Amino acid sequence: MRNLDMTTLRSFIAVADQEGVTRAASALNLTQSAVSMQLKRLEDLLGINLMDRSSRRIALTPAGEQLLGFARRIVALNDDAVGRLTDQVWEGEISFGLPHDIIYPAIPKVLKQFHAAYPRVKVNLIASFTTSLLDSFGRGEVDLILTTEQLLGPGGETLTELPLRWYGAPGGSAWKQEPLRLANCRNCIFRGRAIRQLDAAGIPWESVIDSESDGAIQATVSADLAVTTILEGSADHLEMVPLGGLPDLGTQRINMYGAAATMNPLVSALAATLRQGFASQAAATAVRSS
């Protein structure tokens, strides 16, 4: 199998575009002899004449005209591949914040899809709590945020509404214990809601951990030492407590802020990708619940 050389193809394209070896050599910053040698190498490799040298003005043969189209595509594809893999010059940057507990399952797919469409746009991901994110957005420190809220604030839009559920260790029994042992991050917006529902139902409870670490919460719950509250479909490693075992927690909105008034087309594009991603997640959750 014969392999085309990129350098000889570039010289061939330059000669065709410049209609002569002299001007092509100048455009490529090479000597005339070097360009002529590369053309000869290409012709020898293919075993055909690419240039009609019967007159003073160099012209392409029919075979040369056919090769020119291939050569342009091959060189363009080569340059595109090399540029995407090695060029780290960013064409734009977005700061995007969201709560820890809604990263999965939608966000990895969203980021992958957005990166494929905008490979030179840098997305700075900020994982925090809803209250902190709203404060940062209000100060103009972040371009786009997602929140978990019961209501929708000014300037926002609701991407989806998901059931808030009790979760415990797979096959665990912590949800049956009295008092009920709770594990939520200190600033988790779901914590107060869970406590109010337990108090309303007359179910005694106690907090077993004081932490801002999602990892610490998950470890505690996975060890069957407590239960926690998570949006349905966001915790594949844990098991939903049987419906009826504990108070119903209702639903929670996933809201987006920053898309409505933005003049940045990149932020708008990320917002559109998020809409699609959470619409797919909501559809999948509905299928599992049916």
C-alpha cells in the first residue's frame, strides 16, 4: 500500500494554486528545486504525470486535476486533527455552577456533547450549594447556574421537576430504625424539608453527621448508618426507600439562571444543551416510575 506524503501534497496544492513552481516556492518559503523535487516524488509514488510541462505555463493533467480535490481534503483533515489534539488556545470560557447532587446522570453527557460541538471553549465547573450559587450569580461571578428549589426565582427557567426521595444502602434497614438517622450536608437545601416532613409525621429523628462533604454523606449512607434525601434517578449506587415507609417529600425543581438575558452565544449554546440533557433525564425517570 502506497502512502501519500503530506509535504508533497502541500507543494502540489501550492503549485496548482500559484500556477507555477516559482510562485509556489515563494509561498512555501522553499527553493524552486525543493518544490520540483517534491512534485517529482509525488509523481514517482503514484506512477503518473500530474503536471503538463509541454508549454511554458505549468498546467495540471487530468490525473492532476483529479488528485487536487483529494489533496485539499487530505491536508485539511490532517490540519484539523492536529489542531484539535494539540492546540490548547481557548476560543471562549464559561463559568458554570451547579449543586453537587444533580451532577449525575445528566451533566457528564451534557459536557461531552457541548465539548464535541465547541472543542475550544473552556467550561469552568463550579460545584456548590444552591444558596451559594445564587449568591455568586447575583454578584456576577458565574455565567450560568443550575439550582434545586421548590419555587422559581426571577429571571430563571425550570428545566425539569423531579421527585425528592429517601435513599439508603442497597438492602439496608436504616430507614426502619427509631429514631431515624439522617445524613445530609450541612447546607443541603433538602435537609430542612426532610426535617419538617418528619416532624409533621411525628417520626423521631437524629442527625448522624455534620459535614459539607458529599463523599462523607455517601459513605455513611452506603454503610447503612443513615438515610439521606436525593432527587430520583441521581443515585445509582444507593437504593430508594420503599414508598410509604417514610413521609412523601414531593417534588423539586431544577432551575437555570443566566440563559434568559445573556448576550454570549456560547452561554446560550450550553443552556440549550442543558435543556436537552434534563429533558432526557426526566423522560428516563418517568419510564422507570411507570
